[in-house]
Amino acid sequence: MAREVERKFLVTDERWRADADRGTRMRQGYLGRAEGASVRVRQAGERAWLNIKGATLGVERQEYEYEIPLADAREMLETLCREPLVEKTRYRVPVSGHFWEVDVFEGANAGLVVAEVELADPDERFEKPPWAGAEVSGLARYYNVCLVGYPYRDWSEAERAGE
């Protein structure tokens, strides 16, 4: 079984930019949401993927990902996916043997910045960089699939603070 182990944190400041790559612009949308999974189309630069992810909360979920033709992804994003699309630029930042992915959201989710680190095991140790704040791994509203139905622009101040 394919699985993903990921921890997600709010980003507290801009210090991560000093070690970040140039970033990749992404657009993604959801084709529907079954009770137990989400189906996503993602365009990242000039490549695209279809992704099926388990809908469980927490740091470990089932995940399957398949590369698809870019033209197909663009058509699905424009004609089949729910609005608003999730738009962001993803930066990779090396930190003590791990690559952190910092997502700077745009559009309906502008102002939201989160960092994720993928791990081999839920108990794997990692160094949390000083720019990574509160952990939000278990808060569904930070999942990209939830940002479509309840975008960051609509959140209360308490929700934006990670509460």
C-alpha cells in the first residue's frame, strides 16, 4: 500500500527564503470527494499528476499518484474541478537531512503559508526549523482539499492563528 507520512506547520516568518529553491508554481483542483478519499489534479510547472489520497486526519494517509499529460490536466482543471482552484508556489528548503516544502498560497487562499516535512515513519525524528511555528497536521481546514470549500479568506482570526 502506498502511504504518505507528513507533518504540517504554520510558517512564522521569512527566514526560510534564505535556503529555498526558486519555487514551482502549482494549480490544483478536486474532481470530487468520496467519503474515504479525495481525487486531485495538480499542475506543477510543465508536469501534471492525478492523485488519490485517503481522507483520514493525522500525519499518515494512503496516497497514490500518477503522472498524466499536461493538456489533460489543464482541461480537467478548467472544466471538471470545483472552484476555487488551489493556487500556490511551493519552495523546497533543506533542513538537517530533510527537505521541507513551504507552500505560499495565492488567490482565495492568499496569506496562508504552511510548511510540510515528509517522513519515512510517523515516529521519525526531525529538526523543526525556527521559522516553523504551530503544528497543524491534525487540523482538517489546512488540508488543500478543504481550502476549496472553505478558503483562507473566509477564516476567522482564531482559525488563522491555528486554533
